[in-house]
Amino acid sequence: MEVHVIQPALNEAIFGAKTRPHLLHQAVVMQLANRRAGSAATKSKGFV
């Protein structure tokens, strides 16, 4: 079985930028926080 690997020409202005790990961490934390259901609640006097 022969595998052909394609290497497209990428725009150096976009893909040549230096990576910033703290921004990647912020993006991952934001995605995980948005995935939560957010259904936490407390009981008030009327429900006890």
C-alpha cells in the first residue's frame, strides 16, 4: 500500500507566527468551561 502525503503551501504570515502557550491554555479552559451544563442550584426556603 502506497501512501501519498500532500504538503500544501501555507501562508507564512498566518502559520509562521510564534506559538503562545498561555493563549492556547486560555482557549482550552474556555472551551471546557462552556461545555459544562451549568445546572447547579441551591434550595431556597420554599423548597426546604
